[in-house]
Amino acid sequence: MRTRVRLAITLGDPRGIGPEIVAAALRDARVSGTADFVRVGPRGAGVEVDDAIGDWSAGNSIAAAGRFAGLAVDRAIELAQRGDVDGIVTAPLDKSALLAGGYDFPGHTELLAARTGRRVAMMLTAARPAPGTVNPLRVVLATTHVALRDVANALTADAIATAAEVTRAGLRTWFQIREPRIALCALNPHAGDGGRFGREDDELLAPAARAAGLLGPFPADTVFVRAMRGSFDAVIAPYHDVGMTAIKVASFGSAVNVTLGLPFPRTSPDHGTALDIAGQGIADPASMIEAILLCASIAHRTSLDA
């Protein structure tokens, strides 16, 4: 039995900042003393790898970049399912490149769900409370990477129930919150204001919240502030941008993406590939550092202490 956590770290899209923030994070003293690491990605992407999934050279196509990014995630999942690593940290990938590379998934979350057969939820969590607040903001998405016009069809009572169930279990197991207080963010302005701005909150969200043991729905313009001030341990957002905007305004650069519901912890930084600054040596590894530290902490509690 291992006495030290081992994590797989994927390099993400080799054209982006993934390789350099991985390298920078692993040089950080807080990270290097936390776990052992298996770097997964193509050779020649600017950082040494421990588990190579091919060779990359500058000027390769967008399809090749997406294929390597997808292959690295697949390999990391294989390592975790086999018990060779205790968790996965993923550097950013480019969704259009992922598709061009033969991976028809909107992002990491959906790929992980498909490969493991688990019902999952996408959560972004602040690493720590913001100044003047009590709780780190945690935001879970009831619907993930779908167009805004498709939210009305994707946001069902079942989607809300699944998000609630996975969130409650994740907060209990991975974050050691015995009785999580989870709020549901409303869909419409002012939670519909008695039907004036839509009936969905009264007719869909409120009954779904009661059935799932959630509080709310509460208007989006107050629920996240209330969570940060200590009223809730997490907020379930009805669609991507209302939830992601809240967490990124509150703690961009230090928030961590967590896939709840997996048989192993998976985290990632709160930003994308930043192709426009890749290779310039100015990418900030802060969120990658927080992602590694959180994954190691969860893995230690759930794997080594189990």
C-alpha cells in the first residue's frame, strides 16, 4: 500500500499554456511536497513526460492537438481506474481541437462521464473564502456545455435531482461537510417575480428543489453572495454562464474545477488554453497549483486514509 498520494497530470492542448503551467506548478514547493506525479502527454510539448502518448512538434495541426489532449485524458483515466494513481489533474484543452481530433465531447466533464459510466456534476470551487466572507463559493451546474437557447429543454427535474444528489454526496465525501446546505439558483430574473418574467421557476424549479432537498430557487443576483456569506455550502446554477460568471468574478485565478461523482478525484484550473499567450512565459500557474493541492487533499482522505 502506498503511503504517498500519486496523481496523473495531463498536459492539455500542447499549443496552449497547459505544458508551461504544469511545469511551473510542479516546481512550486507546496506542490512538490504534496504528492508523486505522473505527467501524461506527448513528447516534445515543452515539458518532460512520464507517460508519453505520442510525439508533438511545433506546427502540428489543430486535429493533432485535440487528439493528443484526448488521448492523455483517456490514459489518465485508465491509470486511475487501474489504481496506479489516486486522482487526475487536467490542464486545459480546446473544445474545437478536441472535436477535430476525433473526440466528440463538449469538454472534460462529458468525456469523464462517458468513460467511467458515472453520473457526474461540474463544480467550480474557490480555494478559500474571499476577504470579508465566510464560505468559499462553490457552484455546480445543472446543465453544462449547451447553447443558451437549449437550456430550457436541458433543464429538467431529473437534471436538477441528479445535480443535487451528486453534489450532496461529493460535499460529504470529498469536502467533509456532513449536512450540506445546497441552494438552487433561479432561471429567470427575480425568480420569475410571480410569473411576470416566466413560469419556469414556479412550475419546474421550485417543485424540483423541494423534491431534491434543495433551498430555493433564489434569484441569481443574490444567491451567490448569500452563499459566500455563509447561508449555503454550494449553489446549483441552471446553466453554464450564470454559474461560471459568479465564481470567476469572485475568485478567478484561484478557483478549481472539480468533477463530482467520479470514483476518483479529478480537478483542473479555472481557465482555458490561452493560446494567445502560450510560450511567452507569462501564464499564471496559480489555479493549476490550487487544482493539484485540492486533488491531492481529496485523494489523501479518500484513498490513503480509507
